[in-house]
Amino acid sequence: MTVEVRDGILNHRTGCNPMTLEGRAVMISDKIAYINHDIDDAVRAGLLSEENLPKSCNELFGIGSSKRINAMIHDVIDNSIDENKVEMSFDGKEATKVLREYLFKNVYELERAKEQEKKVEHVLTNLFNYYLKNQSCMPQEYLEIAKTQTSQRAVCDYIAGMSDQYAIQMYNVKFVPKSLL
């Protein structure tokens, strides 16, 4: 891997400082994606309503996933164009920080959310053990990974590539009994 790719991988988390513009773009994109996916998941789970997100954030970014993502991306573009930098504006950074803090307080730290984490761990553990014992049920590309690396790596990669809905669907297919009637 090139220095730039390694830099992007190692420094994509909040608080890190990638040395390349590409690394900065990855870090900011990651932050935008995580915040918005977590908001969408929390709304679907009934943990919050988009209208109840901090008013200043809704005013700056808009209400709705598409509007918010579009506004965040345009903030980065508008603030970075013709500059030797990739970053959000001061207001964009502050609003993103407020959203992240709001999610911690109103979603991540809720007992109801922690109960869901236990369920997710149960689903993933059972899928992992199932595919470890039944590797032939995985697509061919993962069987090749098992040959060149380890079975655990192949199963891990397979499950990591599943969407939430697909993982739940596979769990239901493999573990939830069907009615005989």
C-alpha cells in the first residue's frame, strides 16, 4: 500500500490529522456517513425524530437525510475549493460536533440502544459460528479468502460486507423456525 492509502486508513477517525488531502477527504466523508446513518437508524428505531435534532443543525443542514448529507458535502466543497485543504467551514464543523454530541446523549448512551447492541452481538456471533461451520454457504470469493488466509478472516469479511437488513434476514433464515402450516 502507498503511504497515502496507509495514512488514510490510520487517520480517518475523529481527532486524527491525515497528512494528505485524500486522507482528509476520507476522514470527513466517514464522519458525514456515520452521523447520517446513525440518525437514520435512530429514526427508524423510534429513538428520535429528525425534527427534534438541534435546531441550529436543522437550520444549517436542513431536515432529512438527503438534504443534510448534501448540505454537509457542499459545505466541504465550498470551504475547500481553490484551497490547499479539505475541511468543513467553522459553522459546519461546529454543527457536526453538535450532532455527534446529540447522538451520544440521545442515542448511543440510552439503555434502549444498549439493549439493541446485545441483540446485534447475538446475531453476529451466531452468524459467525454458523458460517465458520458451513463455509460452503458463503460466496466463492470468501472461500478463496479462507484458502489464502484463514476461515475466520473469510467469515469476518463476509459478515462485515452484509447490510444490517441482510444480516437479520440471514439470521432469520438460519435460526428462526418456519411454520409448518
